[in-house]
Amino acid sequence: MPASTTDRTHSALDVGWVRAQFPSLRLTVNGQPAAFLDAPAGTQVPQQVADAMRDYLLHDNANTGGAFATSRRTDAMLAEAHQAMADFLHAERDEVFFGQNMTSLTFALARAIGRELQPGDEIVVTSLDHDANVAPWRALEERGLVIYQVDVHPEDCTLDMDDLRRKITGRTKLIAAGYAANAVGTINDVQEVVRLARAAGALSFIDAVHYAPHGPIDVRALDCDFLACSPYKFFGPHQGVIYGKREHLVRLRPYKVRPAPESLPDRWETGTLAHESIAGVAAAVEYIASIGRRFAPGMAEGAAGRREAIVAAYGVIREYESALARKMIAGLVEIPGVTFYGISDPARFSRRVPTVGIRLARAKPAEIAARLGERGIFTWDGNYYAVNLTERLGVEREGGLLRIGLVHYNTAEEVDRLLAALREIAAR
Ligand SMILES: Cc1ncc(COP(=O)(O)O)c(C=O)c1O
């Protein structure tokens, strides 16, 4: 779909250029252009990511540590991919480790942390989080750990920070919280979560999976102990990544095979990794940096370092996404019979990403998603594993929510199409 002039006026971002990088966005469904409003479940990939994966498989495919050309190129590619993720998170290269996905990595990390803890020690999780940041910690209940779950304010789906403070005790060993909520888009005050954890002598684990496509992450400024994200949610292939402070990654004892190196990050990267996918992750980080170099004011192509370009890219992305979110939310709350979950006051939009959850009085989320899907509009229904939240909001047994998630390749025309279709479904 061509970029509209309205898209350009909102931002420095040229959405026409952006969309041209993503071949899959040309898909049509029943004669209509596909509108990918399903980003929270996984974003599309630019051509350069697919090229990097194909090139790795066709030219460099090998295991690591061998005394021959393709193995050496694999080692070099892995080092560069760790550096790319380190630039993305503002970490050191050996403080990031790759794995199948965020969920598997978090279970592995939680098991390693659990080995250090005693029965009666406490962990705090939240009701706003995806279950991948709840279940791995709850699994430690088997070892006698006590898990407390922080409540949310149901009226705007924000974390109840007073409840968090109440749940911290002298036995709290870790606080696990999300950076942004995958069901309703709330950005949490993670700086304050980390500060509270530190003050209590506890570790902090931040799930940044949903935040990563929308805003810059700086683990140094945040001073968190651990942070997780999933490159397939920020224009890369299926893959998970965790950052950990070096002191913890050295001290903790991950479950590993004996011959695997004890060095960082190897001791955390169990078995042979999906090398082609990791090559794609480095390309995804490069793609984001290219947005900064191309569109951020005062930034010339090639002039900025990668970290600087990534931070600049998110300035441009956030500005563009905010304008789209404003338009979408203003339209959604006007639809007769709509219930909107999450922050809807434009004055508070700095506390949200452009992911929204709604219900309509006359149609269940699954039905709405199916009817939108027939028109080529891709959304999601249910709980998207944020089941603690849908239970808390009392909608779990009612089919959950309809989730609409925008990223910087979506357009104002797509939002218009969505709103028109929803108005029609609501009026049926
Ligand atoms: C906020 C959040 N955390 C964690 C996950 C799990 O990520 P993965 O699929 O990489 O295990 C998701 C996936 O949807 C998510 O949205």
C-alpha cells in the first residue's frame, strides 16, 4: 500500500520506504491488502533479515570452534551478533546470550537462580505480565519459594505500585516485571521497579519483549540485573535473548553439559544455537539502526555509531507510532458498545505503546478477529498468554480481548480500515 501524505506529516519517518523493506506486507487477502495489526505476536521481517539468514545457510553454515573457514566465519558472525544485541541493549558483548525464545531462556535462568535460594525466600511477579514472566518463577514454588503477585488498577490497566511496595519484604529475592504489557500496551515504571528491588537487596528481572519494537532499552541506565527480549517481535527471526549483569552470569550455575565452555556467554547458551536465526538478529538490529541513520534529524547515513543510531531510530519510531495510536484510540473509544482496556487519555500516552485491548458489546473477540481476518485485517483475540490479566479483568471466560498492535510499518489508512470495519461489526 502506498504511503499517504498524512503519514509523512506526522513524522520524519517515510513509511513508504519502510514498507518497501518488508516484502511480506504486499500480501493480499480476498482481494484486499493485508493489514498486519498483529505485531505483538511477532513482527514481519525486512528483506535484509531474510537475506542474512539465507546467506549464512548457503555460505557459512557450520558448528562453532572448528579450524576451517565456515566454522571461523560462524564464530565471527556469532561475535558480531552478540555485539549487535549489546548495542541494542547498551550492554557488553558477553553479557547477552541467545536461545530458542524468551520463555525457554527464562525457565533456564529461573532454575539457575532457584539453586541459590532457600525455602521461604520470596519472589514478586505481576498480574500485568505475560505468563512467560510468571510461570518460570512460580515453578520455584516446588522448591519452597513463596511467590507474590502484584495487582493492577483495572480501570486503566496500570501496575499497582503501592501493592508492589507492600509485597516487598526482608525475604524478597527477586522482582520480575514487564517493561510494557503485551495485552494492553501499558509501559511500567521499570526504573522504579529496579530501584525498589535494589533497595530491598533483591534482583530485578525485566521482560522487555513487548517494549523492544517501540522504544530504546538501556540496561546500564536502568541498572536492572536481567532483561529479556525476543527478536521476532522487533523485525528479526524467531529467537530469544537475555541480558544479565556479568557478576551474576559468572556466579550463577546454569544447567549445562560438562564439555561446554565456562566462559561468557557460552555457559548460558545450551547446545548448538540456531545460527541462521542469530545471523538474522544482527541484521534486524542493523535495520533498526538504519532507520535512525536515514530519518533522525541531524543524522547522516554512516556517520553515527550503531548504538547512537538505534536510540535515534526509536525517537523517530515513537513519534510516528504515537500519531497512529492517537488516531486509532480516538476512533476506537467512539465506537458504540466498545469497552477499552488500558490508558485512553492522550495526556498519558507516554505511558503506553500502540497496543490496545478492546471488547464490543455485540460480538465476542474471536468473532471480531475472524470477521476482520476475512477482510485482510490481522488482529488477535483471547489472552495472548497474559492470562493473569484477563482473569483479573474478568474477561478470561468471555473470550478475552481483541488485541490490535501497531508498529512503525503500519499506516493511517490501515487504522481507517480497521475503524470502519469495527464500526460495521459493532452496528450489526
Ligand atoms: C511480553 C511478552 N513476554 C514474553 C513473551 C514470550 O516470548 P517468547 O515467545 O520469545 O517465549 C511474549 C510473547 O508473546 C510477550 O509478549
